[in-house]
Amino acid sequence: MTTLSVVIPAFNEEDAIGRCLDHLLNQTRPVDEIVVVDNASTDGTAEIVVEYIRRYSTDSERRIRLLPEPTPGVVEAVSAGMSAATGDVVARIDADSQADPAWAEHVLGFFDDPANREYGAMTGLVMLSDGPARERLLKMQTRAAEKFAGGKDIDSLAGANMALRRECWSLVESKLTRAHDVWDDLDLSLALVEQGVRCRLVPGAVVDTSGRQLRFSPIRNRHYLTGGVRTAKARGDRRLLRRMRADLPFRFAMATVLWLIMRPWDDAEGTWRPYRLLRPLERERALITDGRDGHGSVSPKRL
């Protein structure tokens, strides 16, 4: 039977990591291994994971592992987790994400299907767990994804919801950019495509993730929004660079729309109030394309 490892990079996620683990531990098809990479957290993230390990381990089985990675940065955390994972298929989701109960079943169903033996990687749909009209947006995304149902390849994996065969990770591990200011999921996707690894979208594999960074204006998120340009430059892909530059106006426009929706939204109250746009908001953690110091503070040059 094909085994599944899930890698979770985590930095100061004590408020979210428990929900993430609960969803992975309650799948219709059990996850064989969960690797939480503690990326120099300064809060109680590691202690919470240790408690889950104690609670869910037996004398013969330990489904959850805690892997320290002291070098700050999602690139280092993901790489450490992927390399340490032992499953035939290695997946990645974010610590503030919750996998749908049938997520693992869809992931392994894809890789176990003989018709998909030529595919080395897949990605699923990513929804906002703390935004309005989730079910309506899910239906819209699912309909949009139907054009891939006939077997159309894709060239980009979503960092919050991806999986690949372990041998495919071995192919690209040494070929990643390793830069901190790029989109690490796009970098991985491009490395896979360069090695001839085919990727597919699996609409049934759904993960909900937090939209907390969307609550900041496009100006404050500009370093992340321009990450695709830096990724293309780092990989020397001129065709992609032209595409990413041309895409920037659309990307900033979409980010503006999402900010206008997410910033006034209060998920706890289920209310949307425009005046919340005027309230000051402090960022809890750096963007994944930003540097951070040992305390998790955003590098001033990135603001």
C-alpha cells in the first residue's frame, strides 16, 4: 500500500497547529506520517506538537514527528521536512491550514490510479477558512477546475496543498533556488517541470487555509506580490519573467479586491463592516518572502 507523509512547516503557530493536526488525524484514509518542522518558533508550537506525539503514539507506532530546523525561512523548513519524510508520497500543507476529511483519500487515490503513473506531483484546491461565502467560492473553483479533469497538465503547485512522489523530490532537491525572497512553491514547480515531472490538479483534494495575510493592503504585501518576478529571474526563465511582469497589474488588482473583502470581515462574528479598513493592523509574522530575525520580526527593508 502506498504510504503518505505530510510535511508542515511551522513558525509560531501555537494558535493554529492543533487544528491542523486534528484534521490530518481524522482523515477517511489515515495519514501514515506527519512531520512538523519547528522553524525556530519562540512560542508554544513545539510543546503543543510534543503533546500530540504523546497522545497519539503507541509502543509500535509514532504517527507524528517533530523536526527542529533552526535556520529561519520556509525554504529551509520545507526542505528539511521533505528530506526527512519516509512516505512513498510526500505532501505539504501549511500550519494554518485544515485538510478536508477526504483529502488524503483523494491524494493517494490519484497516485494509486494506474492511469496516473506518469504523473509525479499533484495539487488541490485551496480555500479560505476565515473568509465569507466559502461554499459559494468552492463551487466556483470546482467548476473552474473541471477543465483539468480530462488530464490537462499544470505547471504550478500550491504551497498549502501539494504532494509528490518521494523520488521526484530527490530529483529536484539540489536544483531549488534556495533564495528567501522567491515563491518557494513556484520554484519547486519549475524545478519539477525542468526535470520532466508531470503535475496535475486534483479538485477533490481540498485544503482550507487562513487569509490572515490578505488583510493587509497590496502596498504592504508588495514584496510577496512581486515574488514571481524574482523567482523567474532566479531560475533564469526569460519567458516566465515576461509573463510575471505582465501579470503584475492583474495580481495587484486581485489583491486589492481580496483586501477590500477580507480586511472588513470578522470571522468570529460573521460580519463585514467597511469601517474596519481604517483600523490599524499589526502583522503577526513576516510574509514568506520576507526575512525575519530570531524573534520573527519582519525585516524593516521589506516594509
